[in-house]
Amino acid sequence: MISESEEYNFEERVTEVVSKVREGVVMVTNHMYQMDRFGEVRPFDGAASGIIVSSSGYIVTNHHVIQNHQGLQVTTSNGEIYEAEVIGSDPATDVAILKINARGLNPLKLGDSDKLVAGKLVVAIGNALGLPGDPTVSLGVISAIGRPMPWADFIFEGLLQTDAAINPGNSGGPLATLDGEVVGMNTAIVAFAQGVGFAIPAGTIKRVMEQILDNGRVIRPWLGISGITVNDSMRGMRNFNNIKGVAIARISKGSPAHLAGLRPWDVVTSLNGERVDNMKNLLELLSKIRIGSRINLGILRGGRMLEVHLELVEMPVHYLEYGK
């Protein structure tokens, strides 16, 4: 049984973190134009959320929040409205950085998402449904870590899953612990499920921010494959025995993988001598290699082990946007 004093202390802790985090949450309004069924172009405003990450006006939100905008406005917790500039965005991770001409803002701390475990209590804060007034708050737990999006390609590996209620308009808002650290940015829900929402880990946000601020974009090595982590059912179907690795499902025409002669259902088992166990592992190894470098891939093909050499190039923008 939970005593009245324990329940009171828990409620106090939740209200304190909400009060603290709300100051660093903004509303992001995307001004767009849409054609109605009569062929007339009408203005349309989409409202979502953002996280203040510096007192000098830098804000992170989702790429899909600012996509195709004709103008962006940011409204802070005290009701001040600013025009926003897009510093850069990364469709692959759904992270965008905005800048407003403001000083003395209340930034939120991006915590260490790598130490999260399932069951950790979190609050999701954002402008759900664009309702007027203070941001909406929901309480839940980290349901799972390292989740890929159920319907998305491999580029969405490593999301946080939570049962804290996330609704349209929450996108770009913080997922915070009861210590007030932002461990994720709310990004999506599964419409046909109950209590299944996703957030981008703070570690991913920090890495993307660093690259955008340094390079103007995220520079990402590209093999030109869509891959599937080999699982038990695939081992039976494809006679992969007890092998671990990434099975190639699709190869982009003209990509390094295509030029090197890789084929669908080849299994990548190593990169430069380091073992590859799954898709996330392969992406992490690739991220440490510079564009233009030659790499060696260990490949299982038809029961035979091969070594394939290829040169990494930068992932094309159209691939990030459309997965082509």
C-alpha cells in the first residue's frame, strides 16, 4: 500500500518537474497553404511543439513539423511570438533546429538517454491538438528502448517507446524524467494501438545538432542497402544456419553496394573486421567512417563467405526524403 505521504510526495515531484519543463517548451506554428476541393488556395496553420536548448534562441523540433513550411512562428511559455529561421534539419532522424531572435530563454537539459531502462517514469509535454493555454501533460513509463518504427525503414532505428499519451501537436515536445532531464523528443504514435508512442532519444538529438551546427547538415555514409537483422525465422527459410548479421533486402541502383556487386539476400557479417550482429550495429560502425573511405564487408552468400571492397559515399538527400 502507498501511504498518503508517499502519494503526496510523488504528486509534488510530478508537479515540480512539469512546472520546470514547461518553461522550456514552445509552440511551433507552421504557416502553409492548401488547395480546397473548389480549387481555391487557402491558408492553413499546423501547430506542434519545440524544445528550447539554449538561452540564445536555439530550438529543436521534428523535421516533419517544419517540412514544406511557408513561414514559421514560435510562441514561448510567456506568450511572446517570434519569427523562426530553420538552421537545418535531418529527415532520417526527424530532427530540426530552429533559431529565434531572443535572449534569456529557459533551456532544458538534454539528458543521457543511453542509460534509460524500461519502466522509467517519464512525462510527455506538448501542445496536444493545438489547444489554447498551457501545454498538455501526460505521465507514463519508458515501455521499451531501441525500437524501430513499425512501418518505417531502418533509418528510424533506436526510438524510445512510451505509454505516456502522445497526440497530434505533441510532436517536437519533450519526454522528460522526474529529475527534469529531457531524455527524448516526442515524434509519433501508432494510430491503431493504445498507449504506444515514440520519442527520439536525447543522444540522437545531440549528435544531429552537433553535425548541423558544424556542417549545416548531417553527413551520413551510405552503402545503398535496406537491410533486415537476421532472425530465427529467416535462418530456417534462407538456410542461414546460426549466422548473425544483416540480410540485404534491397539495393539502390548506382549505389556503392550495387557497384560492388552485392545482391539481395547476401548477409553482411562484418565491417572492416568488426562483427555485425544487427542493423543498428552496422549503422553505428558506418557512422564512425569518413566519406570516401574504402571498407571491407564480410558477406555470406549461398553458404560461402566472401569479402567485398567498396567506397563509401554520402547518403543522397533524395534517399533521406523518400527512401529511394
